[in-house]
Amino acid sequence: MDETIRLTVDGAERTVEVDTRTTLLDALRERLEVTAPKKGCDHGQCGSCTVLLNGRRHLTCLALAVAHDGAEITTADGLAGGGPSADRLHPVQQAFLDHDGYQCGYCTPGQVCSAVGVLDEVKNGHPSHVTADLEGDPDLTDDEIRERMSGNLCRCGAYPGILAAVRQAAGA
Amino acid sequence: MSVEQQTTPVRVRSIGTHLDRVDGVAKVTGRAPYAVEHGEADGVVDPLHLWLVQSTVAKGVVVDVDTESARDHPGVIAVLDHASAPRLAESDDGELAILQEPTVHFRGQIVALVLAETSEAAREGAALVNVSYDVEPHEAELREDNASYRPDSVNPDMETDTEEGDVDAAIAAADIVVEQTYRTAYEHNNPLEPHATVAWWDEEDGREILSMFDSSQGVHGVAQTLAPMLGLEVDQVRVRAPYVGGGFGSKGEAHAHVMATALAARTVRGRPVKLAVTRQQMFALTGYRTATISHVRLGAGADGRLAAIEHRVQEQSSALKEYAEQTASPTRMMYAAPHRRTSHRLALLDVAVPSWMRAPGEMPGMFAHEVAMDELAVECGLDPIELRIRNEPELDPETKKPFNNRRLLDCFRRGAERFGWSSRPAHARATQDGDWWVGTGVASATYPAMRMPGNAARVRSLGAGRYAVAIGSVDIGTGARTVLTQIAADALGVEPGAIDLAIADTRLPPASVAGGSSGTSSWGSAVVAAAQRFRADHGEHPDPGVETTASAADDPQADELAFHSFGSVFAEARVHRWTGEIRVPRLLGVYSVGRVINPTTARSQFIGGLVMGLSAGLFEESYRDARFGHMVTQDLASYHVASHADVLDIDAEWLEESDEVFTPMGSRGIGEIGIVGTAAAVANATYHATGMRVRSIPITPDRFLES
């Protein structure tokens, strides 16, 4: 069964016909040719498909497209303003370049979106599993970054570079 | 026309310095297109989607494929099985010759294909295909009593067994003997980008052409493998792989899914067919590292000097296609000992086909050897670094040739200094911090330096001081695009920005696989050869459009030397006294690898290897249920790989050096060595922390709760 939904993707209004079985990830990748979100596991285990959905980080492989009619989605591509030039990169993206926080690049758009989400969550006082004081503002220590980013796997093992990148972006 | 050129060492300017990854912006923005992300601009118009139907039995014969419900499902175009799939011209390769016969060789084998207009319909269609089997008894368990088959050689073409001197007599006469069995688990490469292919058939100048974007470590290899099986000349298969989301060996050769896509596309000529292998399917179809059992005997004098080393390996392959991991290969060259024996025996099982995974041979073999060396150090009352100093060979024990720059001990000295090794307590279980036992350990790392045949590069003048450089090599995340740009720039004597590099297309000059730490050495040498020949033929001010294609001649000295890289790995482990939880707060690798071309991408490669070694040491295990013949751990929630929270202070450094006998750049290759020895260093650190010796990986918390 097909349904038509509307999405705002990286600032552009898009209308797309989806099968009711279509995930948000497949709607983006296969029906809208938006391929910045990657499919690494399709089961919410690797984080490669992370986007900002209505402003918060979200796994698009675990979301059914029909349940997100009207949603606003920002991918790693959209964070960079949609243009091809490097000088418009989001500070998190620039930090990934500065610290070589990637190798193959496949998990990278998800890591970038997740990092943007993490910084926002910390700013808004959200605690994590390793936050000692649940009442106060969390301090973005290395352990906090590692814990909060652990939903995004990197098989190339660029974790030390990603940690340094998130630390840099947090200070920016 | 390609000519062979004797290269001379490159005058380095960009080589050895940082250059931003030339594809960095494309990657951090997600604009870099991976295999199935290519669209109309690249000729992928209105693609069909393919889904694999896999056998649910380990051995038997398909007696019926009921496709009716699948074909009735809206959107399904066709179902192919062994009766209806296109015939192959050659079917010797049992892994790739899919759907040519009804025989089932392993659970998870491809038994049917479903083509549909959408991925949802293809997937549902695959679920609706009903396959019936005549089931036969299978054997899917590796045991010491069934791994007795002696292969003719081990990967890639090494001796199966070696024997020198009289090992048994030397062991009998030794003051100290370590005799233990070490085990490593089945491991799956699990690159973050699952294997994926898009393929289409059309005609060019009256000839059939198969075009593919494939997630591959070597496009030329894929074309050379597929073409004869499909009854084509090699130049009728065009394979491109501009971006590849990791491989770690699993994309080093074409696996069955690539053939599945080519066959399915042949039935719908003109329409591209996309196949994205699922993470679950990868556990049966895209290669893995065999489990290994290493029986090790070390015989030494009271001073720790080795008299005898024996390393007998038992492991498994698939009865369908043989792959023999060269697990004892590093044992043949690592330490001095007059008496030595190594062997490999396999169990040929009714299981999926194993293949390359990062540092095949060295990774499991050095786990066994380096934990055994740690045990010997304890038995001798020696510091484990001192034990290695005492067993340093004069010549390569395997070939009896001089090593070209064996600097293992320099790696230990530098690592010891940086890690603070001198303050280490001599005895195990000496340090407690609250509820944590704390210890440190070391291991050696080594990897052979390899330059592959069959590489050529092309240099063309673009005018105004710019040059187009082309070679069909693939960047799987290593930074090849960036370092080849630097190599080309230095070889031509221009800035990196003056180079337009093209890679990853079979229509470019041939390149060997991105594997075996051989890529930069092999491709870089070809680029240097082409650049030097270009300058010789066309001078410093070439006319626009002139070009040279060349390959690199071997250095005549190379036959007289043994080329290996070396390293030392230092680990700190903390083991929780009540839960057995293991943390590795510090991990350091120090490497001797010739000249490092780009310190930024090199550091990431080394650290990536260390992370994967840590991951193998503590987490990674594919568990096969021998009753059914498949891996029950078949996703990233059950097959654990290191995550952010597992990776604490990990760093790598290297010795300043250059190996210009091996390559004109002075480099030797760096991709594998980071994983070698790392699990052993972690295991040795957990022993030093707890006094409990674990001889198998992964080292799980329960191992420290047994006594």
C-alpha cells in the first residue's frame, strides 16, 4: 500500500510516495536520492543513518516513513548548507577534518549528525549514563563524549579523532 | 602502451608532511557516493532492486523452489533459481558459481534471487519464496580431532609446513618448556558499508558490456574474476568503486553477491540492478576469519634463549572452496631458534567460505606466539622485552637473508620510554586500585612488506603545469587518494594541487588489490615510474596532451633481502576483581614501516588497527551453532565491535626512517600491522594485572571469575 507524505529535507520541501513498509531511511536514500544518511545495519545498531529529525538526532532505519509525514530532516549534507564549498562546513564537520575523525567516511555523516545532537543535548542539560550529578548541568568530559557517541560505530576505529573533533566543536 | 621503468628514489617534499584528505569534505558532508548511491548522472537510471534468498539447511539438494506467491506479490518482476538463472561459461569457483546446480554446500548459500521495482517488494518477495530441500547430514564444527586435512599451500602461496633441525630433541633438552594451546574466535570483517553492487548490461560498439559500481578493494580483480565466468573478455566488464566504506579484506575479492547482481542484471538487459547485502547476510556470504587453534611449544635455556619453536595450527575452511589462513607464518621469521617446526591442518566443513580479514595469518598467529613468549618470560623470570632482545635473530630465520632494517628492538626501546615501562612491577597481581587489578603487557608486531605485480600508472600533461595521473586503485578509507596525490606531486616535482588524480575504474591502468599493506607500495611505485618516465620522455615543460604509461621494475637488490615491518605494542589493563570487567586505559603502538607518506592518514591507519586488535582481544566472536551450520551472531548487537566507550587512550607513533630499496618513496606499507600483536599485548596485560592466564580471544569477564 502506498501513501504520499511531505518532508522538509535539508531545507527543501519534498513530496514522496512511500510504501507503508518503507523506512524513513529508505524513503530518503531510494526514493529521494538523499544518500548522506547511510545504511550500515538497518537495525538501529550502528548509527550510520542518524539525522536530525525535528531538531533531535534520530535513527532513520528504525522509523517508518508514513509515521513522519510533515517532519523536518537535516542530514550531514544539509548541515553544510547544501553547497559544495568547504568554507560553509558546520563547525562539527570542520572539526572532523581537523582531527581526521574518519577514514572510509561511511559512518561519518551519522557521526557528524550525532555529534551535533550531543552538543545540543548537553547545552539543554540532558544527563547521560555516566553523568554523576543528574540535577546539575553536565560537564562535557571525554567520558561523556564517548558515552554519548557510543551509538555510532566506526569500524575504521577513528574514535580518538572523533573524540578530539567533538571536544573542539564543543569549545567552538 | 605501458613501459617498464627502473625507478630512482623520490626527492620528498610533500611526502612525509600533512595533507588534508583530498576527499574529506565529500565524506563529512555525506556527498561522497558509495556503490548503490550512484544515480542518473552515473548511468544508473530506474534501477530494479535485488534480494537474496538463502538456504536454510547446511547441506543437501534443492528439490523445489515455489515462486508463485513471490511472483504474485505487487512489484516483483522475476524470481531466479538454479533452473532459471543464466548459465555461466565457467563454474570452477564454487563460491561464485551460484544458481548453476541444486546442491547446497552451506547454510546461507544463495538459492534464489528476487527482482522487484522496490526494495520493499524485493524483500517481501524473497520471504515468500518457498524452497524445499533433500537434507543431508553436515559437519560444521571445528575440533582438534577433525582438523587433519593438509592443504597444498597456505594463503597466499606459502609452504604448508616447515621443519628445521630437531625440535623434539631440542625441547627434551631445554631447561624451560612452554607448551600451551591458544585459540582465536571466528571473526567477521564487518566494514560499516555492507557489500553492495549495482550492475547493468548494454552494448558498446556492438559488444556486450557489463558495467558495475561495486564496493570493492580492487576493481581490476573483480573484472578479471567475473569476465571468464560470464563468457566475456576482461575489457567487457567495467567496474568502478570511487568510494568504499571499509573492507578489511572482505571486499578484496568478488563474493557471490557480485555474481548474483551480474546474473540478475543479465536477465533485464538495459535496466540497472541494485543489491545492498544486509548486515545479517554478510555473516554467510562475504567472508570471515576462521577460528584458529595453535599448539605452541617453546624450548629455551634458563637464560631465555630459544632452542626450539613449534607452532602447529588447526583451523577450518569450507568444503566448497579452500582458504587456508597462514597462521604460523610469522612464527617462521620472528625470533632466532635453531630448531623450528610449523604446520597447518584444516577441517573442511559444510560452512560458508572464509577469506581475508585484516592481517590474515599474522593476527591470530602472533596472538598465540606472543602470549607464549610472555609465558616464557614469566617462566624464565625475565622482563618480556629483555626476552625479545635475547632472541633477536641476525638473519631472517625463514629465508636466511639479511633483513632490510629490522628495528623491532628500537620500537621496544621507544615504546618502553614513552609508556613508562621501567616502573613496571616484575610480578603479576602486584597492583590494585580500589576494586581493580592493574597490569601492563607488551607484544611484538610484524607484517611482511609486499609489492604486487600488475600495476601501471598514466601521467598526462594538462598544460599550465598541471598533470592528470591515473591508476585503477581503490581508496577504501586508507587515504590512498591523498597519498597518491602526494607521491605523484613529488615524483613530478610539482605541488599536490597541480595533480588531478583519477582512481578506482577498470578503464584506468591496472592496479592490484587494496590489501596486504601492499597498496601504497605497489601503486605508488607505478606512479613514480610513470612520472619519472614521463619526465625522461617529455621533459620539464611538456606540451599539453602528451602522456606516458609505465610500470615499475623491481629493484635488483630486492631479491637479496627480507622485507618486513615491525612494531611493539604496549597495553595497560584493568580487571575488576568482582565482575571481571576489563578496561584498557592505555594502548600504544610504535612502528618501523619505512617512510610514512602522510602522518595524518598513517596515524589513523595505525590507530584503526590498534582499535580492531583491541576489539578482537575483548569483544569479537562469531558463534556458529554447529547443529545448523550458521553463525547465530549475525548483527552488530550480537557481534560486538569496539565502540567509542571502549576506546580510551590509544596512540601510535613511528620511527623516522626510509626504505628506498623497497620502494622509491621509501615506504613499506602500514594497513595491517596495527592489528598484529595487539590482542596479545592486552592478554598479557590482563595476566600481569590478575595473575590469571587467558589463552583465547576474546577475553571475556567470565574468564577472571573461574577461580
